[in-house]
Amino acid sequence: MLLKTPGPDPILVIDDEADLRELLEISIRRMGHDVVLAGSLAEARQHLAARRYSLVLTDMRLGDGLGIDIVRQLSSAPERVPVAVITAYGSADNAVEALKAGAFDYIAKPVSLDHLRSLILNALGRQRRDSAEEGGGAAPETADRAASLLPGHSPAMHEVRRALSRLARSMAPIVISGESGSGKERAARAIHAVSTRAAHPFIAVNCGAIPETLMESEFFGYAKGAFTGADAERGGFFQAANGGTLLLDEVADLPLAMQVKLLRVLQERRVRKIGASREESVDVRVLCASHKDLSGMVASGQFRQDLFYRLNVLALRMPTLRERREDIPVLAGAILEHLAVRYGDRYPKRLSAAALQVLSDYPFPGNVRELENLLERAYAFAEGLIIEVADLGPLEAGMALSATPRPAGQPPYLPPAEALQRAAGAAPVAAAPSPSSLAAGWSAPAPAAPAAWSDPGQHGWPDPQRDARAEAAPARSGMPPEPVPQPVAPRLGELAGEPCRASFPIDLPGRLEALERDLILQALQQTGFNRTAAAPLLGLSFRQLRYRIQQLGIREGRDDPAEGTADSADGGQFAAAEGGRDA
Ligand SMILES: Nc1ncnc2c1ncn2[C@@H]1O[C@H](COP(=O)(O)OP(=O)(O)OP(=O)(O)O)[C@@H](O)[C@H]1O
């Protein structure tokens, strides 16, 4: 058991070069911290056995061994003392090796005082949080916070949350993999939120959304007069994320030329604005997300091996929703509560037991995003407090919103007849058994005929299984026979501002898609193809609009007269806006 002294614990510096030891001692004392020095591994071990330190800073090569041995020793000890290494100039391999062994950060020679300062601040912030956790204190950045950001009772999500608190302690880059819509960005936000960087910005950049010619200025900024139109100096994503976290979403889309530049920044932790004479140091933790197989891309020469090695220090895989079906009720509950807030509803709408069953049986190729989109539509369609099977529509609509298009010839997923039969006799239940959703005040109303057959004409979804349901309903629920379905109200025409007289049968999904495409194009034309400006015109977030644009295959050149209009400002604003929201 180590003795704890009152006041902040000192920092232990281990280096066999007397000059560097002295320089570090002076710099650290100037920052107001107590320092203990060791010139060898043996001396360091004696110090470590005698008392506790708030941070250990060790050189990699020492006269009697390697600094990485101290890293391994400390990272497997229960005290969780943060340890950082000092690496020789340009020795990227050492840095990666140390981070993998459990060092929370590294600093390259020649030591930059700015970097030293931020490293110490991060280490001490982390230590305070760890002590609060050890002492049972209610630190906000705890596992609870991770659980609220990434809810779910499945073993897969428990594993993600366990990994998350470990990953949040380090400064090392992380590659977050997983299918589209599985929550990679959300996981990145959670890592940031539970890290000591939480008070600083979180900037998410979609690497695929920035034209190649503008990438450098978007990432690193530019000096005044660097090119025509550069009227004032501007920082890029790295400067905006300083002190915080930068998420490179869809990192596989980075062109090779940009990969080289990014590698340099990761190694040197310095950036140079376009047209600037000086480099500036940046303190940014880089996280990456990709639904593509990066190691496969390395093998095929599409992604640089050295960059992959640098980025893939730590890894997190987000499970698909199919791997954690048991989380669907909790996720649905959380999403419905969120929708209630958005719609200003006092009580969130709830899924009927049958609707929940249908969702639990659905494969969700678009993962949580698809669940979210599906519930969003269902929430709007549901007349009462309960979302019924019919409000979900044929789940083809959800598939259209997913990243994985329905293969040609494959029919839309429809709720199985068995589920529809269950629906006939089922009482509605709250979607999520989470205490918070139940505490929201909803109490199950008396069983009623699900909207699917009480008013099939109103929900507006094409319903090939209506006949099966019509037979099942009265027999099982004892309800009077359902009314004859009425023609769908011509909402399409109303939305488009023109009269619409449908002569049935119609291809409703196809018509809705055409209408959506038309409205998006109108908004894009109005804003000169600026998606950031177009999104609020459509009542969508930037990401939702970008997603719909991708899914509908809308291309500037093909679909929009504003061909050639640069979208870079758009991408930049987007990133800045996201960072702003999360800062
Ligand atoms: N655990 C969760 N709880 C609630 N909502 C979630 C959860 N995970 C993801 N979502 C929601 O699902 C949507 C998709 O999540 P996110 O953008 O993080 O996925 P992604 O894997 O990064 O997708 P892409 O690969 O397309 O960028 C978001 O709207 C997000 O808020």
C-alpha cells in the first residue's frame, strides 16, 4: 500500500540525460508542480515504491533498460498512475509501441513547452477523475455518463462501454469501425465526453464531404493572402479542435495526398496554415471512424500503411444492431423520448407490444440510424399515444433510409403475419423498460384495436398484408369489423403545393421518394447547393440531409443546375457547427 501525502502528488521524471532532466524540472516547477527526478530505471522503481505520483514522465531509452517497462508496470498496477513517454525525434514506432503498452500520451524531443503543459494538464485532470471514482465520488464523466450516451443491456454494449472508459484515458488515436449507422460517431462523442478533454471542442469532419482541392485549407487553415479570396487568416479543423478531439469520419475517403499530410501532423503535432511561414503546435486527439475495412484498403494500396499504423493504435468496433437485438426496446425508448421533446409532447408515444416485436424481428441493415428514422416516421404517423404495427409501414421505407440499399429484386421487408396476428390481441406496452422512460409518466391505456385496422386508411402506408389483418382482427380482439379502407388522402400534392388526384393502385414509396427528391433539389437550388443552408429549409439536420442526398443519389452535376458550385464552405461550416454544438 502506497503512502499518500497531503496536497497534489509530485511528477516523477525519469531520464538518464542530466540536461534534459534539469530542463524538465525547471519547466515543470514553473508550472507550479512538485517534481522528483530519477536517472535510471532502478532509481525510478525505488521512488515509485515509496510514494504515489500524479504523473510519470519517462524517457524511452535509459542506461539500465527501457522506459516501456515502466509503462507496462504502471499500466497494469491498480493505482492507475498516468504515464507518458519522451521519444526521440521522429521515432513514431516508439510512440505507437508506448501508447499500445498503456502510456496515455507521449512527447517528442525536442520537448515543446506547450505540449508539456497540455500533457500535464490532461494527466492531472485524469488523475482527479480517477481519484473521484476510487473514492466513490460522483464524477460526471463516469460509466454512467457512457451508459446514458450509449444505452443498451446487451453483452456487446457492456463490452463497448467497458472499452470506452479505458480508451478515454489515453491520448492515442482510435479507429472506430462498424457498419454504417451503428453509432461510430456517437461512440466518438462518448469517448470525448468522458475524457479530460470534455470541456474542449469535439469536431466531427466527414472526410468524404470535402472536395480534394479544399482539404488542406479546411484541415489546417490559411494565412491572409495565401490565395485569391483569402482576405483574412483562418484556422482549420485542427485549430478548431485544439485541446479537444477531432473525429475523422469516413477516414477511408481521405485522398492519398492528404493522408501524407495528416501523417505528418500526427507525428509532429504541428500544423502549418497554407501560406504561413511558421508551424503552430496543436493539442488534438484524433479519432477515426470508418465502415470500410481499412486493413483491406492498406493491402490494396488505397490507404497508406504508415498512416493506418499511426491511427490504429487503439481500436473499437461498434456492434451491429443485429448483434444486440435485446437493446432495441431500450434504444427505441430513448429515441421516442427524444422525439417527444422535439415535438413538445408531454408524454412520449410508445410502441405497442406487436410493433416492438416487429422491430425486434427486423434485420436493420441500417442499424440504429435506420431504427431512428423508422421511429421518426412512425411517430409522425401514429394518431394516438401508441405506435402500432401499421404506423411502422412496410419496413422498406426504413431500408431506403439505411446505408445498405435493398438489393434489386428483393421484396421489401413486411411485418410477418404472425406478428400481425399477435398485434390483434396484444395490449400496448411501453417501448423501453428503462426506468427513465417509465418515469416519464405514461401508463398503459386499456387495450384497444390497433390503428392498423381501426383506421387503415389514415397512416398512408401501402399495406399488402391488410387482408390478412382484416381477417385476424375481429376474431382475436372481439372488435367490430374494420371499416372499409378509404383512399389515402392526397398529402403528396398538398406537400408539393399542387393538387394531386391519385388513381389507385399507386407506388406510394416511389412517389414519396420522387417528392422528397424534388423538394430537396428545390431547397438546394435555392441555396446554391449549400447543404448547410438547405437543411433547415427542409426541417432536417445537416447530417440527415447529407444522408438523404446520398441515399437518393442526388449529384450536383447531374441533378442540380448549380453544377460546379463548391461545397467546401458548406463542409467547413458543418464541421464548425458540429463542434460548436458539442463544445
Ligand atoms: N446508442 C444509441 N442511442 C441512441 N441513438 C443512437 C445510438 N447509436 C446511434 N444512434 C443514432 O443513430 C444515428 C447514427 O449514429 P452515428 O452517426 O453515430 O452512426 P455511424 O456509425 O457514425 O454512421 P455512418 O457510418 O453513416 O457515419 C445517429 O442519429 C445517432 O444519434
